Amino acid sequence: MARKSITKRWIFNNLGVIVLALIVISLVVIYAIQSYYYNSAKQYLVSKINAVTSVLSIHSQDSSTNFSAQVRNMLETFNEKDKIELMAINSKGRIALTSSGFSPEDDSFMPDYDDAMESGEGSYIGRLAGGEKILAVSVPLSSFNNEYSSVRMVTSLTAIDNTIKGYILFVTAVCTAIILIIVIMGLYFAGSIVKPIRQISNITRKFAMGDFSVRIENNTEDEIGELCTAINHMADELSSAEAMKNEFISSVSHELRTPLTAIKGWAETLMVDGGENPDTMKKGVGVIVNETERLSQMVEELLDFSRMQNGHFTLQNATLDILAELGDAVLIYSDKARRERIEIIYDEPEMLPFVFGDKNRIRQVFINVIDNAVKYSSPGDVVTITASEKDGMIKVSVADTGCGIKESDLAKVKTKFYKANHTRRGSGIGLAVADEIIAMHGGKLDISSQGEGLGTTVTIIIPAKSNK
């Protein structure tokens, strides 16, 4: 299918309308100029012929004067015979006398004479047998003379037509100049749109093939410039997401390989001599159980993330005791923290308002946040957990004295696939899932840190259930 470019569409649509409008305007202007000059010429002839008839009317009233001689004398002495031919038409409708002295053919076409005899005045614009264009005006004399029925004036329109042609050339030149200016400006304008669009098209094809290294040149501040900036920003985000995705795949692969290696190793050990040594059996089974639980947790995070991306992540909301869910999460990690010589301080309040939400998802958030606090802490560090209620909002804070987060990483730690610290285990999507869960409950999850080595504080805020 042939491509329809913007430039061609503009030429055939917009420029076509403009050219048509200019043609119509030109024709109207030319018609007005022609009408003006022809009407002026006609009015001039009418004024002259009226002056002639007035003089002849006076002579007709003088009985001592030979009217025919006066008519002949007036035609012979007509002072504008070089421009206008004055004619006297007899009672038979034939040209009897002319100011030029030449008698036209008897069958001359004179519609102006016919009109004058019917309505008192007639005019005619036409061409002679030789092709010359003329203007003729006739006025009747029959009211005061029986020999002559009318006087007629004829003038050539050649000079007027030449003047009109000059105006036509001028109007045509102006319209042509306007069209050229419009075409040049239009092509420049269309080019300013088409060029970046072609550039965008070529570069987005590279984006589609996974090459995010190229960027669109942007030298304008209009909507096209905004589009180029937006696409460049999109490329930055896609490039960042691609890098995080690759890093995530590498991280998850590493995270999966480690427990699988441990499970395989201990399974082989137990197959060889586990049954003969109870301690080895107990230790090996313990490792397999722990690593299996770790794998299960990672798979659940991945499934939750997949559901979130597909829009299938749902909540089973009901009234729940958030204090009970928080206490269970703390209890789950108490032994683990103790084994790693990390102290957990839980300042448990006596009571908190109920929450309307999904208890399993809320517990998942608490487990994820406390797990991160323990995971990013070292032996001797302290994890402090507090919970309180104010103005209908429940606030749960988990603060650790662990490795902390750089200020430049704080804005990204809740981004999918992002890991601020690559020396610690984890998939990099736990906080993204936790943030989504809290947001679906109408709350928010905030992360703050004073910097590397100064610990991290995660604050979870959830609205309490209304009693109304």
C-alpha cells in the first residue's frame, strides 16, 4: 500500500483550497476592475451623447436652422473623433453619417440602437467583424426630428482591455507570489514536522529491536519537541528497566542457584551416609527445609509480581486485627534474628483499631519489611519495631541499624527489579509488591535512611476501619 505523506496531503488538501480561494478572489477582483472601467467608459459616452442630443434638441426648435446641416456639422467638428466615433442613424435604422467620414455596412449589428428605440437608451459591448472590441451607446432623436431616429457613439475598448490586462498580470503575479510564499513556508513547516517524525520512526524501530542507546535530536520547544523529549525520557526509562530486568534475572538466577545447590548437596550427602549419622541427618534436613522455604518465598514474590503486572492481583478484604498480624511476623523472625545475633525490639502497644483489608497480604508486607531489616543488618545490629495510631491512621515503623541506603538510591528502592545492595540476597521485587499491597489498602509505604552504614527506617501507614 502506497504511503501517504503529510507533505503530499498538505499540498493536495490545504494548498488546493488556498489556490482555489485565490483563483476565486482573483476572478472577483478582475471582474470588479473590468466592470469599473467598462462602466466608467459607458458613463463617459452617455454624458457625451447626452450633450450632443441636448445641442441637437436646441437646433431642432430653431425653424430658421437646417437641422440636417447642423447634424452634419456637429459630426464633422466632433472634437473627440480620434477616440470616439459619432454616428447619426436615419429613420430607416441605417447609419447615415459618421464623424470619421466612413459609412459602415448597411447590415451592421446594432443591438444598442434597438434597445434605445424601445427604452430610450441602449448600450452594447461586442466585437466588430475585424475582431476589435467596442462599446456602443445609442440615444433616440425621433421625439424631435423625423429625418434622424438616433445618434450613436462607438469607442474602442482596446486601450481599456490593455489596462485591464495589466491589472490581470499584476493580480496574477501577486497571487503567484502568495502561492510561492505559502508553498515555501508550508514545505518548511511540513518539513519541520516530517523530519523529526521520520527520525522518531527510525529510532523507535531501534527501540523495538532492543537498542536504547540512540536518542532523538531535539532543537524545538513546541509540541514536537515535547514529544521528542518524552520519547527520549521513555528510552531512558526503558533502558533503565532493561538493565534492571537483566540484573534481576541475574540476581534471581543466583538466588535460585544458591538454595538449589545447597539442597542438592545435602540431598546427595544424606543419600550417602545420612542414615548412619543422626546429626548429619538432622542438619541436612534442616538446611533443605530452610532453603525450600526460601525458594517458596521467592516464587510467591514472583507470582505476586506477575499478578500485579497482569492486573490479576486481588485482595480478600475483611475486618482484621493488625496487631495480631504484626505480632506473628515479629515472632517468625525472632529466632532467625537471634541466631544471627541481631536484636529485635518490639514495642507492642496494648491495642490498635481494626483494619479492613486482606490479612494475608498485610502479614506478607510485615514479613517482607522485617525480613529486609534483618537481611540488611549485621551481627550486633538492632531492629526496632513500633506501632501506633493517630487521626484514624495506623503507623507501623521498622527501623534497623544496618547498612543503610545511599541518598541517590532512596527514590528507586521501591522500583521493580531494583536492588540497592547487591551483596545481600533477594530478588529486588519484595518492596515493590509490598508498596503495591499497601497502596491497594489506601495507605502508603515510606522508606528513609540517613545514608550508608546509618540504618534504614520503613514506615507503613494504613487507614483504620471507620466505625460509621
